[in-house]
Amino acid sequence: MVNTIEASEIARVPVADIVRLVLDGRLATVETGCEKLRFRSVFVCPEEIRPATQEVISERGMSAKEVAAELGIQLLAIDHLRTKTDLDGQPFLKGIKVANVRGTIRYCYAKEDVDKFCPKYVTLQELADNAGTSTKSVSVKLSKLGVQPIMERYILRAKIFRRADL
């Protein structure tokens, strides 16, 4: 157990966010000391802070890490899918802004939006798995047919195709 200021440094979460977690009852272990010490008189377990903070974000939607795992692509690709647009001019994935007290913005994603992405797009790996062949052979076949990925492979670290193009 450490005071909120030290916990902030350990968990890399602003003190105000930790206080909000305490007031909302999201931390299981909280103790108080001498009131004259203010924030230094509130003791919390730093190991509880990160999961509690992630839980607050997850209540608003899926984290980028969860989306990446569900889609079977790298975490880096999620940001590109949020910022780049499809043929309709809409982002591939719509992000929900979540800001902490310092103004640091993180994005989460509605489960419904992720579920809408899956029927529209497919990864090269998924196509290869379904065909029971290698990604190289599927890629060659798609190239011969003139089917292009939605973004360059080096951007997404994967090839993702529009199912309608297949």
C-alpha cells in the first residue's frame, strides 16, 4: 500500500484518476491516515489501479488490444483502421474518445462496430485458413484476379480484403 501520489508514479495514472477510482468504489483496498496530509493520507494498492482504469475504459467499449485480438491483426493496425476511410468515406472502425483528467485521449470501440467490420472484411490469413493453403498461394491468386487489399500490407502489418471484392 502506498499513498495516491506514489501510486500515480508507479501505475502511471494521474492522481485525479486514482481519486476518482477511490470515490467510485472501484478499488478494493483503500486506507486513510492523517487528514492533514491530504492526498498522502489516502493509501491504495498500485497493482489494482491499472486493471480498474482499463475496466472504466472497457465499460465504454472494447480496447484496441481486444479489437486486435478479435480481428486477428496487430495492435498497430487498429489505429490505422480508425483514421483511414473506406470507399464510402467512413472510417473502417469508429473510435470512441475516452479522455482522462489530464486530457490524454484513448480510443475504445463499440462491439457492434467491430461486429460490423467482420462480415465486410477478411484477412489474408483467414482466407488461407479457410482454403487450407498458404497465404502466399492465396495472395498470388488474388493478385491474378486483380483484388487489392484495403490498405498496403506495410501499413496494417497484414493484408485485409473487402469481402465484396472476392
